[in-house]
Amino acid sequence: MSEERLHAFEARIAGGELIEAGDWMPDEYRRQCLRLIVTHANSELMGALPEREWIPRAPGLQRKLSVLSKVQDEIGHAQMIYRVAEDLGRPMGVTRELMLDELIAGKAKFHNVFSYPAPTWADVGVIAWLVDGAALETQGALLKTSYAPYARILRRICAEEAIHLKHGEDIVLTLAAGTRAQRDMLQGALTRWWQPLLHFFGPPDEQSPNSERTFRWRIRLMTNEQLRQAFLRKYVPKVKALGLLIPDPELRQDPATGDWLYGDPDWNEFWRIVKGGGAKTEDRLRLRRMTRDEQSWVREAIAGPTSAA
Amino acid sequence: MPIGHELTGEGRAAFGEYLLLMADDELVLGHRDSEWCAFAPLIEEDVAFASIAQDEISHAALFYELIESLRGLSRDQLAFGRPDTEMRNVTLVEQENSDWAFTVVRHYLYDLADDLRTEQLLHSGEPLLRSIAERIRREERYHLEHGAMWLHRLAHGGAEARRRTQHAVDRVLLGCRGIFHPLAWEQVLVKEGLLPDRPSRLLPTFLSRAGAVLLENGLQMPQMAAVAAGPCGRVGHHGPELGRLLETMGEVWRTDPVANW
């Protein structure tokens, strides 16, 4: 019986059909989708923190408004994605509270890139342009994922990410055309973020834990290396055109394939961060824990029997 | 036609001062609102407060742009380039966010006061001011609804929420008086047709509206006369919180005020 169901499910996927929350699916499909979706939601929420530090410091009213709007979007994305995760994880007892509790307890994954500090204003530009550019490659490739509710919100998210990219590019272009000090600040930020950007897409395919089933079930459609190459093809020429130096002496394009060959971006550092060792991971989780504890009275107040919506 | 072209020198000065105090109120409160972004008690409120903060900062920008045409200083110079002694915001908005009850009560009561202030602007003889007021009021309607919902939730949310909310009301209502602090040049605004009446005369209406809202929610109106007023932000007297806020806000901009950022 369950063999037959599995065959029927795989035939649907192979035929290009999409899976809805209420459809039958193998437990393993549910688990794999959930892992992907929860990690994405956590990353949106944690990803808001490095840029959030710059809302109070943004130079100029227009910048203040645009950073604020971007961080608001990221948190709004987290909110939407948690809802999709809740629907998918309901049979397994997954709720938003549980996901948030696991996140702040340090038990849940979020993107490695959000474990780094953002020490200057130029980091805000580089994050919004290149980190969001990298995210857009990954998310764009997921628009055709077989889990329909995720694909639907990704369409909206990608549209907003494209606006963030413009916001980031505008900050970067302004600094690149600015004073010596502004250009130095920008180069410093690029140098800091280059390695995390290569890490962003995950380890080389042969080291990636993604199973063959992830691709057969069309949960994911592109490998880490394919995504990294798509990113490099798009952004290396743009970064070079600004006169910025990419901190990788081995970086060169293979004239035959068009692929970018890069020096070893220290995969040991990547694995160390994945296991929870990023410079800012614990600080940022502690901050989240603290504010969540301090405000537990508000959640109790609105959950109480006398509250009226 | 440049704004304020029909005004006397005295009228232009008073107009600039009035715009500046409204702009500073909105900027400083918007900055405080934005500090909640990512740290509010619910994800929904991270999003809501980020939106409210953008509205307030945008309103400040609208007023600063009018001042720009009166005084020839750019809106960023006005927002980022003045010391605290030149800031005209009421001290209520510069106080640190404290807890969620203080945040909700401060914002709601400030919005009630701002509602009266912008309603008055609708009757200005200056068409630009009228159209700005219309735009601001369209957005502020949602802030008022949001604030009323939260005040109700907290006032009916059990003993701790209620205690915190009453404590916030005691602190905030006193500070609200500063919004309508009488100013030497108010009469000039009326004489030159910029406002239908002196803004300080809105205080009794504000207090009766605020009192009604508090009563509806079972909250006590504090004894205002018994407490001495704090420093008056309208004449540049501020607490140390504003100095810290301005230092943070201008941290990057001040490294090079003439650079393009």
C-alpha cells in the first residue's frame, strides 16, 4: 500500500505536478521540505539583525527609510515562511512558537552568512547588494520547487528581494563614486564579505549532504556549485567594473566553460560556522533570547482569557 | 510660488519654528519606533512598528523640506546636523523605549495629540501645509487604530499588563503637556493666517479626549497639577537621552557632512 502511494507520489512529481499542504507525501519529503523552509525562515529573521544595527545610524533620511523598509521586508518574509512551515509541519506538531524557541536555543539552523559582524556602513550596501544577490540566485532557483505553497510565497519574496538589490547597489555605487574614505570603507566591506559569499551556496557538490532524492523529488533543482557559478558570472564583472579588488588571487574565468575558478575559500571555516561557531552567532542569539524573555508578559497578556482582539 | 512668500519676516520665522518642532517630534519618535524593529514582542509588531516608524520619519522629511525652502538648509542638515540644544522636539518622544506598555501608551497618546495638531493644519491659509496635513492624517488613522487596539489589549491583559500600562500612563500624560506648551510666537501664526488658533489652546481638548479613552479602558487619569513639568524641549532643554540618540543617528553622516551618502 505505502509502496504504491510512494510510486504514485513520485509519478506526480516526475509529471511536473506540484504538491499541496493537504496532499499525501512521504514523511521523508515532508522532513526535507520542512528543513529547507525552516532554515529559510530562520535566516530571514536572523538576517535582519546585522542590517538592523544600522537603522539608527543610516546617513540621511532617505537611507534611514530604505534600510528600515528592507529590514521590515526581511522580517515580513520570515513571518510568511513560518506560516508555510507551520502548515507543512502540523502533522509533526511544529508550531511557530516551537520553531522560534528552537532558534533562540541555538538548536536550529540559519544561514552561515548571518554569523558575521557588519562593522561599517559599507557592509550594509555589500550585504543588500551581494548577499541579497546570492539569496536571489538560490530563491530564484527554488521558484519551481515541487512544494507549491513554498513556491507561491517565493514569487513574492523574490520580487521584494529584487528591490533590496537595487537599494544595496545604490549604496555601493554612491560609496564607489565618493571620497577616498568612502571607497576604502567599501573595499574593506567587500574584502570581509567575499569568503562568506562563496560559502553562502554551501560546500562543493561532492561534500554536500543533499541527497539524490532532494533533486529527484524536485525539492531543490540546482546544486550548490551551479548556484555559485550563476552568482559569480553575474557579479564578478559588476564588482570589477567598480574598480574594486576581489580578494582572491586565483580567481579567473575558464574560457571554455565560462565557469569561475576560485581559490579554496577555507571550507573548514564554513563547517565551523555551520556547527554554531560564527563570530556573532551567540551574541545575536543571546539578544533574541533576552528580548523574548523580557517580553513574555506581553504574549501572556494577549493570550489571556480576558483579552479581546 | 515659494512657500511663505506673503509672510512678514516675523511670520516666516514663526512658521519655520513651528514646522521645526513638528518635524523634530516626528523624527525623534520615528527613530525610537525603529529601535523596536526585530525586537518587538511579536513578529507582527516588528513589521507594524517598522511601518509606523517609516511613516513618522517620512512626515518629518515633509516638514524639513518646507523648512528647506524657508531657510536654505537641506533636510539632512536639519535632521542630522544640529546639536540637542537646537532640537525642538518635546522631551516625551526622546525618552528611551522602556517596555512595551510605555511604547504603546506613549505612541497612542502622542498620536491623539498629533491628530488635533494636524486637524488644525487642515485650516491653514497655506495650501501646501493643508495638503501635507491631509496626507499625514490618512496614515495616522491606522496608527490610531493600532494604538487603540494595543491599549485595550494591555489594559485587559491581566494584572501585570495592567500595572505596567497604568504606570506608563502616569509617566506619559505628564509628558504630553509639553506638546502644547505655549510659545511666545504662537500668536504670529494666527495673525498671519497660518493657523486658525494658537496650538497651546488644544490642551484642554486633548486632556478630555485622553481622559475618555483611559476611562473606557478602566485606567486612572493621573493628577497633573501635582507634578512639576520636566525640561521643555520646545526651547531646547532636553534630557541626556536626546544627546545619545543624536550621537548615534549622526554617527556616519557626521564623518563627512558634505559627502554624498
